[in-house]
Amino acid sequence: MSLDAPRARSVGFLQREGRSWACFLVTYRGRGGRWRGYFSFRPQEADGETDEIRTADIFVEDAERQIDQKARGLGKPLLAGLLSSALETRASEAQEPGQLRTWFRRYLKSSSLGLSGPRAETSGRGQQDVSELRSMYDSYRLDQVAHFITLLGPEEFRQAVDRILEGKTFDFGAKDRLQFAMMVVEFIESHLPLPPFEIWAEDYLAHREAYRLYADTLHREGRLP
């Protein structure tokens, strides 16, 4: 066996909400030659490792036996707490991609409707003012970003956001979340094949109702046009 291959050994069973979980201590030699260790948990009825969950690396020692000694000195209440934490982390990770995409769609909807306002049809001269058309064009561009995001799966979108933000985690509670959101939206928009304002304005003026139905379907009905 390679020195870098993980080694797992059982440290007993835990009961949680009527379900039995096998608990394992896993150790491996990391970079720099130091040993690292974590706990993994597997439901007793699992057929393989697909249902297995794990903690982060919680031991870093010079020798593997030091991890064994520390791990076996932990009581069941602490192990049960680690299991609960691992389950909560998995549930959070499973929900985050969908939550992230939903947040962006709501953000784009609010921004788009704010730009287009009541979607006024004409000015006093029988035609929409250029400034109104500019706002409608900006709203249209955001609609295209929202459409693109809807086409992506939740996990695909999360991965895309991670790449755009260069590995930074999108924190819903952070003060600069709107700045991060703008970075993501601007990046996506810059890579979409959108028409210039003049071409869009000509098409919009000729097909106002089609654009109105498109926006209503995308935002108010919550489905793709």
C-alpha cells in the first residue's frame, strides 16, 4: 500500500433518529509527510460509499498512531455531534446551488423591472423617447442573462459562479454580495451574442408586443418563453 493511500478503520456505531451509522477513522499522509485524519460516517443499510459523509480533516500529527490515540479518546457524544455537523453541511451543499440560482433570478427580475418601469409604450410624439428605449434595452440585456441562467442546472451555475469569482464563495449575507452579483452578471452579459442598441431598437419598435410577452413570461410566470 502506498504511504499516501487513505487507511480506514471502524470506531463503532452511532444511533441518530432511529438510523444506525458506522463510524470510521480515516488517516492518510499529506503533503510535507505529516499525517492527517478525519471521520467518515456510513448508514448501516448503505450498499456502497455513495451515502458516505465525512468531516473535514480534524487531526494533523507527525505520526499516525498519535491520531489513533486522540481519535479513540473521543466520546460518543462528540462523535454524534460531528455526525450531525456533517449531515447539516451535506444538506446545505445540496440546497445551495438551487438557492444561488434562485437568488440571481430574483435579483435580475427586480433589476430588469426597475429599468423598464411600467413599460410605457409611447411618448407625447407617438414614439418612445430615446432614453426610455435605452432603459428598455438595458432591461432586455438583463433578461437575456436571466434566460441564460435558467438554462443552466443549479450545480452548473454554481460552478460557473465559482469560476467567475475566481474561487470566492458567494455569501448571501455579505455586504458586498451585490458587488459580486454585478461581477457575475457583467461577465455573463459580455459573453452573450447580444445585438447593439440600434439594431435592437429597430426590432423592438416593430415587435413591441412580442417583447412584452417575452418579459412577462420570463419574470411574472417564472418559466422560459
